[in-house]
Amino acid sequence: MASIETYVVTFNCGRELVKPKVFGQHLFDAWTSTEAPNILIISLQEVAPIGYAFLGGSYLAPYMDRIRDTVNIAAASFGDASYVNILTRNLGMTAIMAFVPQDQVRQINRIETAGVGVGMHEMGNKGAVALRFGYASRDEEEVELSFVAAHLAPMEDALERRNDDWKNIVRGMVFTPSQETALPKSSKSLGSAADESHTPLLPEQPMSGLFTPTSHLIFAGDLNYRTSRIKPSPADYQVFPQPTEESSDARHYSKLLKEDQLSRELRAQKACHGLQEAAVDFPPTYKYSDKARAVAEADSGARWDWASHRWPSWCDRILYLPLPSWMTERNPSIAIKINKYTALPLMATSDHRPVALSLSIPLRPIAPPDRDASGDDVRLSPPFGIDPDWRQKRARARRRELAVGIAAFLGLTWEGRLALLTTIVGAVGGWWVISAIFQT
């Protein structure tokens, strides 16, 4: 059966510009084919300092350009492959970028986007941003795909807050048509012809929410689930994971993986309802020490240097929604195939390791369910309803983001300080000139 070869990478950039030559060398380390992916999705957290991220636009452009350069460098490994960045969107400090090969751009028929802040006062220092589009081969029907980039609450003791963040993402994420894409003008944008008001569907029409009956869903990001509720002690540091082939060794990462909060919350259906994860067969992705970062590009991997004040944890994860029962019951052989799920090498610019997932999604639409389909499926019965005030809340949060962004830009960046100093000098100079005129 034909499939959509999909590659998803999530990376907490640590508010630093990535190094394209280094990142590009490893971007496709988890890709298992000699052919380029049909779809490349990059989920980014802490993509830039808060001032630049909240202001967006030209302030954020250099950070996004570095990711595009990374993709161009990585694509060279496939020979003549050339990727088009069909959409880039950020909500505060979290961003998502979608790429498809140049010769497949016309197979993307429509794009919708959504975003919700779950940080302080619902701002985007933490939150999620998403895109949804239709993908079709030249002779097949359209397959709907949804991708989410997310960043949840930090700290060991914030387990319930992370679960609340998930709840607020489900409640506040409503998809609306996007006009800022690199698609050809002939491509259709959902709602552009029949619904010029671009009014999103509300709870009684759940097709606009995170969960819809006909869409695939990939959820990727720094989900921040830890391996303990308390900070480590000096004694704990001595048993932090280290490279070893012996799974019986007390310092093999599999021992710590048993304490992973996200795995427990998934089993208990307290977070990420309905989503699944491929087997985690890689070491913790956070938090690496400054020493580890300093030697990251030349490190042999003989030792993992962890920050002593945080438990090593699998913060960076990629989850997916399996096919619905009404689809697999009709065709038991159809399934999403996981090709590889792993962590990429540590980068000098971040204390997180990127994580990548390679998967094959059947090139077959998810048909609407029969009337007698089970209501237990999360596509039909989302864990939380859409907040009717989602639009007003996002608008208020955006105004706060702009205020915080301006303050952070003026107070925390050299450009902002220079602009502030210039304004003050100009104001003082103007006052002096006016005073001198009136004294004469």
C-alpha cells in the first residue's frame, strides 16, 4: 500500500540560533530510506529570546532562517532533493515549520493553523501551535494530517500543571484557514471559497478542534514530563544514567525510564488522551551540563555529563494518534508504520537533545465513521470540549505578549537598549533646545 513518508523532529533551541552545518549534518539521522521524506515537520521550543519571539516578524526571522538553512544542508544527502517551506508559524516561543519536496508542493491542497498559550496569563512562553493540511498523490484521494508543536510547564513538581496544559491545549486549539503559505495560488485553502468569513467551527461541529474524525494527528514537543517529583540530591547524581550496554547495570537508562511521568500519565489516561508513542530506546534528552554542551561537537559519547540540579528526563517526545477502529476493522492490514524513533546528538546551543520520528502513514483517507461507530474513540469523544471564549482569550493574551515583548526587547537586548538610549538622548536634547529657544 502506498504511504506518506513522514519525518518529524522536535528541538528545544534554548533561545539560541542553531548552527545549520552541525544540525544539518544530523537532521536526518533517524531517516531510514534513501529517498527524501514526503513531509518534514520541525517542532521548535524556546525558538528565540522572549522579546524577539513575542514581537515576531523580522525579529524572529534570523532564527527561522537558520532552520531553513539546516534543512537545505540536510537535503543535500538526497542528491537533487529540494524542500519548500510551505508554512512557518509561531505562537510566542513555540514554532512549527512544514517542508515538502519542490515537486510535491501541489499535492498540498489546503492549510489551517491553530495556536494556544498556556504560559503566564495564557501567553506563549509556553503553549502549542499547529497546522493541518490535506495531502494527495496524483491519483489518490486527499489525506488529512494534523501536526502540533508544544511546550508544557517545566520543573519536577509541576506534573499536574503539565496535565492542565494539555487540557487547555485541547480546549483552546481551534483551526482556521491560513493565508500565509508558500502554496501555489491554484491550491485550495479550506474555507477560502465557501466561507469568506473564515469563522471556525465550534463545539457542535468538532471538525475544527484538535481531534477530528478524519485527521491523523502527530503531537511533538518539549512536553517536560520528568522522572521524579523532587529535585535530585548529591547522592542521586552519582547514579544518573551513563552509557552502558548492560541493561542490568544500575546506571543503564532503562532503570530511570521506569520512573517516566509521561508513560504513567498515558497509561492512566490523564494526559495526551488517545495518543501513543513508539518504544523509547534512547537516553534522556534533558538536562545536559554546560560542560557537555561545550564539547558536544567533538564528543565521543563515552560519558554523559548531566546538570546536577535536574533529574535526567525524556522531556522531548513525539506522540501519534493511531488509526480509528472503524478503519482498521474494515481493513485489518492497514496501520501506521513506525520506522525509527530516537534522539539526535547533543548540540552546543541547547541543553536538550533533538528527537526524531520516522513513520509511514497510509495514503488512504480516514473515512467518516458509521453511525454505530464506538463513541469511545477520542476522535469522536475528545477528552475536553472547546472553550467558547477561545478567540477572546487568545486576543487578550496576544496584547500581553506584545507588551512583554516590547519591554523585554528594550530591557534585555542590545538593540533595544540602544533604541531606548537614543530616545532618551533625543528627548533630553529636544527639551534642551526648546528650553534654550524660550530663554532667548
